[in-house]
Amino acid sequence: MSRPFTYLLSQSSLFDSQALAQAVTFSGPAMYADHFSLSNIPFGVASSSEHSKPSIATRFKDDVIFIESLIGAKLLLDIPQSMLDVLCEVSPTSLNNK
Amino acid sequence: MQHILDPNSGISIPPTATEGIQHVTMHLPIRVSEFTDFSCSKDHVLNASEVMTGTRKAPPGFLHFPVGYAGRSSSIIVSGTPIRRPLGQYRDGNTGNVIYGPTRQLDYELEIACIVGQPLPYGSSITAVDAEDHIFGLVLLNDWSGKCRSLK
């Protein structure tokens, strides 16, 4: 069974408070598209304006794919229901709220 | 998942499933109850020793067991979070006085973090052969460390 990998990429720059607002809208992550091929399927927790509740997602090139949407589209049928429940359910209060 | 994500597989992913990386917010994917920071790279241990004490010397136990210490769980943050240079006491190289301020020697260390998903009952232990059964997954981790010279 292949193990899930998540890349938590860090930025090597230090920001002062004045650069903070600028730093938040960085395009840094999009520089790593070639890290995320089919040979490197990561798993992480993401949210967005369309997916407001943090949930499990993966990444391919520069696209983030929310797993619950794949489950909703019946694309992960060969996975046990107990795991599907886990993949769809992330309680923000159970994580450090970061 | 590889099959689903393969553009050549003929499987269509609903458009609502996908968003560009610049449009999402990443969150810490796990709740870190505790973590152990291991120092097992000989090169790193000698380099760090040189920076902090001036001499290249591994700790006495280095060749006998994996050297590690308990880290501060709340210091683990998700990638992209701006880092504040850590503050601490250190000896100013010019005046010789102990001062408090932003560390002047901040290094970054690329590490692999093993997320333990299957705990051990209290009082029990395992060997490396069985470790994989307890590892949920791996992440890359950047350990920012203040490496000011030790106070002597």
C-alpha cells in the first residue's frame, strides 16, 4: 500500500510586519507545479471560498482537488465507507486553527 | 487516485472539485499532540556543534542511540505562514555582554517528519522492523533554528 505524502513547503524568506500583507498574497506555491506529478500524490487539508470548511485535498501540478467532491461524484467507490467518512469529515475545532 | 487524476484516464473530475493553488488556504493537516525532534545526521550535528561551540564534536551518545528531544508542539505551523525571527538571550560578539534580541544566526533545516498514526500502549516498545505499521504518513518539515553561540 502506498503511503500518503504531504509536502509542507516552507518559504525561505523572512517577512517583517510591513511586508506581511504582501506576503499573504504570494504566488510562491504555484512555482512548485512540477513537484506534484502523478508520482507524488500528496494529501493535505485545504479550504477556499467554494469549499469553506477545511477538508482533505490533494494536488496535481497547480490544481488542488478536494476529495469530498470526488466522493460526491462517485469516483472513489472502491474505498471502505469508514474511510470515505473520514475523508469527508474534518472538524475545524479538532485541529490547531491555522 | 493516480488513475483519477491522470488526464489520459478518461475520467472526468467535476469542475467544482478543483481550484488553483493560489486560491486555497492550507491548514495544518494534523493535531500535533507532541513531537520529538531527532538529530541523526552526522554532518548536521557536527555543523551545529561548530556553530554553537566553535568545535566540531558530536554528543557522546550519538553513535549509541538516535539523539532526540521533545519539541514544542505549538511551534508547528503550516507552510506559507510568515516566520518571525526568534528572540532569545545570547552573548553579543562585540561587547561580550549577554543581550536579548532577534537571533543573529538563524538556520533552516530540511527534515522529514513521521506522523505517528497508531500509538503504542503505555510501557510498551517496538523495534524498527515494526515502525512502518505505526506511521500514518510523512511530510517535509523546515526546522528554523536559532543557532547563537551558547552562553559561556
